Amino acid sequence: MSILVPYLHFIGIMTLMGSLIAEHLLLKPNIGRQQIRTLVSVDLIYGISAIVVLTTGLLRWFVYGKGSDYYLSNPFFHTKLTLFVIMGILSIFPTIQFLKWKKQVNAGFEMIIDEKTVQKQLMFVRVELLLVAIIPLLAVMVARGV
Ligand code: HEM
């Protein structure tokens, strides 16, 4: 388990980043029904990978790591957790939008997705990508006891 948990932490992180990049590539004005369905599936993968990252992170924190006190006393660990929580909050907005689009698609509505709405969702995804790029730096600093 002490090997499996860190391994799954990395797999979760890689999948999370991959799904964010996929969302970024899929988000375009006037996307079609099929792409909307794909976006919803990719967003589900994103959600599952975030749960994997969180669960394995908690296991590393409390069970397989250097002891919970070690992490609690490190300010970079607090920053890492804060950024992760911000990522989680930001991800709610695209998820709500994708589900709304899916509902409209399923109801058979003609989809006209304007540039402004797409740009707004892209902004959330870009900030999340930035955060997920910063978090590993903090994680390495925590692990090295900086
Ligand atoms: C997107 C979110 C996250 C990313 C990108 C990330 C990244 C990483 C990386 C790269 C490491 C390995 C560091 C190293 O060995 O050099 C690591 C370790 C760790 N992570 Fe995360 N992590 C994330 C979320 C979390 C969360 C939410 C928690 C806690 C709830 C957490 C807890 C830990 C712990 C305890 C370690 C072990 C540090 C050590 O070796 O002492 N991580 N993380």
C-alpha cells in the first residue's frame, strides 16, 4: 500500500491534468451535440480523478506519509491544500454549465453557444490548469522539508 498510494496519487494527478487539457481543447463556440456529451464525460473523469487525488492525498497525510504533524507544521502544505480547494470550487462552474448544455441537448433544443459563454468557461479551466501546475512545486517542497 505504501507504494500503491503514492502511485495512485500520481495517476490521479496525471488524469486530472489530462482531462483539464481535453476540456480546454473541446471548449469552442458552437460546439455540437456530440462534443457536449464528450465534455460531460471528460468532466466526470476529471471529478473521479480529483477524488482519487484527494483520497490518496489524505492517506499519504494520515497513514503512509511522514506523520500528520509534519505536514500540518509546513506552510507550503497549507498553501497546497488551499489551492486544491480553490481548484475544486472553480471546477463547479464549468460542471454546472456542461450539465445545462447536456440537458438542452437531450431535450432536443437547437444549441447556439456564444463566444462569451465559452470564454468564461475557458477562463475557469485555465486558472485550474495554472493551479495544477503550481501544486506539484509545493508538494516537492513539502516532501523535501523546505
Ligand atoms: C491536484 C492536486 C495535487 C497535486 C498536483 C499533488 C502533487 C503531489 C506530488 C507531486 C507529490 C510528491 C512529492 C514528492 O515526493 O516529491 C505529492 C505528495 C503528497 N501529497 Fe499531493 N498533490 C495534490 C493533492 C493533494 C491533496 C489534496 C493532499 C491531501 C489531502 C495531498 C497530500 C500529499 C501528501 C501527504 C504527500 C506526501 C508528501 C511526502 O512525501 O512527504 N496532495 N503530491
